[in-house]
Amino acid sequence: MPIGCRVTRGDLTESIHVAYAVAVARNGQVIFSTGDPNYLTCIRSSLKPFQAAASVKVGAVDAAGFDEKELALMCASHKGQDMHTSTAENMLSKLGLSVEDYECGSHYPSDIDTRHRMIRENEGMNPLHNNCSGKHAGMLALAKHLSDDISLYIQKDHPVQKTIMEYVKDISGLEEIPTEIDGCSAPTPFMTLQTIANLFQVLAAGIQPELKRVFNAMSSFPEMVGGTGHFDSLFIESLNKRGVTKVGGESIRGISLKTEEHGPIGIAIKVLDGNFRALPIATMKLLEHMQLLNEHELNKLDKFRTKILTNHNGIETGRIEAYIDF
């Protein structure tokens, strides 16, 4: 049975979100599965740690002079807060480039305070506010490292994307990976949940030096990976360098964890209808069910175990809770 997320209004069920999940240990050994581990889905922004690792491996990150904080932003789907945009801007400066060189597009920050301030002050959005601006700064660094022509670096036949896809094929063991266009216009692969879990297990293992460096950067600068109040950032902070997680569009998530019982493990979880409101709750239920978090970690992440729903008068109308039935 898959993970169910029950949305109530009062005592009655109004909606149900369904999530599939799989956890793997060394050599791809499945240690837990609920739903279909072979479910094919788009990895979206959960790929970012591996896109960043490809740039580390070929020397582009060091050639650009990026520090570990900036490497963490390359792995981010950030909220567009000042700490994120200033870091991305500094990365462009190190490359001798500007926002005009970005090919990710623009959107207002998902951080409500920042967005409202910008609207009040009549400040327009620019690509630095894009939640993928760190990733694209990394891709620009890779473009400069590989080619004299950085234009069209988002195209799948550009050396940037070819380098990334060859790296992903290498660590996943896949010979062919179908791709489509992501929200930031770069190619994004479709993979099974088990393949995604395998990728995050390799990230947790840290055998490859570039992946160890990415894991450590995300662990050291969790606020860069998401932002204030973001599940990814709070999870990484709470795990205290024992684990990292990366969300992706349409409610996909990868998790890397170092455990005593199983060693380094990887987890992939997908809410089938793509609704983000269910993902943190489903994630916490899965981790709790597998007894992967200690009491201190559970307490720090307690607010994500159940979501209280309120109306516009602040009156509690229901909640979202997850369950696993076998």
C-alpha cells in the first residue's frame, strides 16, 4: 500500500493524496518500498546536487573560485531571499558575467516577505530571484570552463548539458535517460523512483570526492538550499551533517542519510498528484515509520508531521495527516 495523506474538514475526509516511496542501501538493495518503486517520474530539481557534482568533477567550480556556500546554492531551489540573490550575484561577478547571461527566466521570490517588499517598493524581478539562479550560475561556470561560447548553455546538445548527462549516466548506471524541459528551461530527466533513490544513496556514501564535497556544502549551508522555514533547510539543519534532502517540482523528493543500521541510504518519494502540501507530511511519516530519525530530530521537525488547516478567519477547519497501511 502507498502512503496516504488524508485531508480532513472537521472529522470527515475531504481529499486524499497518494505517495510512493522507496529506500535503498548499498549496491541498490531495497530496504523499504511502498507503492511502485519502478514508477517513472521526472526528477526535476532533485537532480541539482548531481548537476553541481558534475561541475565539481571537471574542475569548473574551482576554476570559477566558488566557495562552499556558493556550491550549496548550486544545489538549491531557494526562496529568493537577499542571502540567496546576493550569493548568486557574487557568483556571476566571479565569472565576469551579469544577469543578462542567465537563461533561466525570472519570477518573483517565493519568500512572502521579500516578494511583498519588492511589490511595495516597485522593484522588478530578475533572474537572480529565480529559485534556480544558483544552479544556472554553476552551469555558466561549467560553460566558461568547457567552451568559449556560453550562449544556449541550456540546450541539451550544448557541452554543459552533455557533460552533466554523461555524469548522471555514469553514477546511475543508465545508458539512456529520457529528458524534457524543466521550469528553468534546462533538460530534466525522467527516472524510476528506485533510480532516484540510488542516486541519493551514492550521494550519502560520499565515495566520489565531488559528491562528498556537495554533501558537505549542503550540510554546512542549509539556509542556501531552501531558505527560512523551508523543509529542505530545516531538515538538513536538524540532521546536523547526517543527511541532506532536495525537493523537486511536482512534489518529488530525494533524501541522503547516513544510518547505523543500513549504512548510507537513499530515499525517493513522490506525491502522485504533484501537490506540495502533502510532501513534508508524507516524508515525515515515511522517516518515522522506518525509524530513521532520533527523538531530537523528530522534535525539531515536529511541525511537519501534521499540517493544521485554517480558513481566512484563522479558524481551524481540518488537517493533513499521513498514514501507511500494510
